[in-house]
Amino acid sequence: MLNAPTPLNEPDRLKTLLDLLILDTPPEQRFDRIIEFARDEFDVPTVLLSLVDSERQWFKSRVGLDACETPRSISFCGHAILQREPFVIEDTLEDPRFADNPLVTGPPHIRFYAGAPLELDPGMSVGTLCLISPEPRRFDATDRAILTALRDAVVQELRNRKAGA
Amino acid sequence: MPGSAPAKRLLLVEPHSLFRSTLANVARQLARVDVQETSSLDAARVALETQRFDGLMLNIGDDLAGLDTLQLLRDGSTINPKNLPTALLAEGVDQTSIDRIREMSPKRLLLMPFKVRTALEVISELMEPGPMEAGATFLRA
């Protein structure tokens, strides 16, 4: 298994996240509606708004998962925040980076993952909007475009929240 | 891009903001359609009276008020062709409403719930050149 790497700009990235004052806050309808929309659009059981903290990923909004956080080291989102575009693993068992990941070999038995990075400022990805399924699936250009548009909606809501709107 | 045809123009009238913005953004990116979006029937009427479009996607609403806007178009009361290719979005319709909808010759009727992907496919059909089909095709995604 390949542990989630640490971005070169990690101190600045974490500051961007902490400046949001959002970690460990209650659910908010403005985010939940996007998560639920994504679940219905993609027909996946689990959708998360994941924020990647120093040692954990914490879920501001979630459907299909009981846990409110998991270790960053084994997270898929820790990989996704290093990308500019959606990070997609169509079948984890076919990918040596993830085939023996505890989230694959044990609950929630991830077989499919697609995470779009939440880039608030250039290079400052604080987390992801991600889709998870226990079944492998194809993810085409239309899927990527829809996920990206929903990601953009999440980023806008994060900015609105920070601005007090 | 030199020599390329101008993007087709679509008027998207849809009150649900997340669905509307997602569909508009993806249509612009993938279908290369110039989408003008609004949540308001009043704004839609003004747009149809002042701007030319190649297609219309219109949520007719629970009270079917959107059909009045479509009637203006079909009556020739706007600057757009009476037979502008149109897709209608609806929560649900009874038989009386279906009869009224058929009279207005939409190219498609999408009954909710449906996916953004389905609406994108319908937009692509609306933007295709060629004569408008007679009658309505009913889709439930």
C-alpha cells in the first residue's frame, strides 16, 4: 500500500483549511444538498465532503458512511488533493497502490473511488468531494465533468461560508 | 477557433439552482453549447423576446405556468421561430396536462427525477440540425 503523500506546501495548505474554521462543526444543509445530489446522480452508496487535516480526514458532510473521520495515512483523499483534476480508481483491486489498503480489504470495502479536489486557492486543496462504491465501475468524461461541476459548487459554498454569506 | 461555427445557444429555465448550474456548466464544457440560464419565467419571456436561441429547455412547474411561456413562443410572439426545439421538464403531469403539452409539440418531456446525464443527452438532441419531430417523447430517467 502506498501511504497518502504529504504535499510540498503542506503548512500553507493546512493554514488554508484551518482558516475556514469548519473542522468538527455540525452538518450544514448547504453542503448536504450537494452530497445527496451527487449520490442520486451517480448511483453510489457513499458520498463524502472530506477535509484533509494533518493526521486525519474529517467528513463535513457524508452519506453512506457511519465514521466521521479516518486516518489520513490510509485515505484515498490524501492522494486526490495532490491532483488538479478528479482522481479516479475504477477498480482498487487492479491498482497496487490501493489493493491492500485497509479500506479496501476491510470495511467499507472500497472498489471504486472518484475524488475531486477542493482547491480554494491555487495549489491549496483542503479536501475532496468524493464518490465511493463497493463495486468497480467505469467513469467517463461526462461523469468527470458532472463531478467537477458539483465540486465547484462545494468550493463556492466554502467561500460563501467563510465570507459569512 | 478560426473557421469554427459559433456555439449553439440554449435557454435553460429551471428553478432548482444546483441542478441548473450543474447542467449548464457541463453543457458548456462537453456539448460546447452557449447556455443562458434563468430561474424565472418572466426573465425567460424577456429573453425569448429579445434574443435568438437554437433550443429551449423549460421547467413548466407544478402549476404548468411554464406552458404559458411556451404558448407565447408557439404563437409567434417572440423573435424566435415558432417551432424552436423545446424540451420540457416536469415533476409530474396528469392526462389533461399531457394533452395540453402535446399540442405544443415539445421534442422531449422529462419527468423528474432524472439525471444531469439524461438532460445533457436531450440538450444534444435539441441542438442537432434538422426538422423538429412531431409530438412528444416521454422519458423517465
